Amino acid sequence: MVRTVVTPDNQNVSIHLPKDYVGKRVEVIAFTIEEANEEIIKTDSLLTYLASEKVLAKDWLTSEENNAWNNL
């Protein structure tokens, strides 16, 4: 895998690939670092939610908790 970060000064970007990549299908993805950080924040928020739900469920799913909410 080849990974690099560039700051282009125009709309053209060229990359140098290793010889063993020649003749193979290569996927090139371009995104800004800011876009990547926004996606990480979204993903981290979702992962935090999913991880927290299971831990918090231990406290929520008790007979004491059910009794506390019974009259609401």
C-alpha cells in the first residue's frame, strides 16, 4: 500500500507507484484532511454510542430501575 499526503497547487496531481503496481488495478481516493477528520468524528460518536449502550444497559435493565420508572 502506498499512502501519501500532498498539498496541490493546482488541480493536477501525479503519483509515483512501485514497479509491482504496473498493470494492476489501483484505486486512488482523494479527500481533504478536514473531510477525513469529520468522518472520524462521526464514526467515533457512533462507536461511543454503541459501546455505551451495552454498558449502560446493565444499569437500566434491573428490577430496581423498572420500579423507579413504574409510576411515570
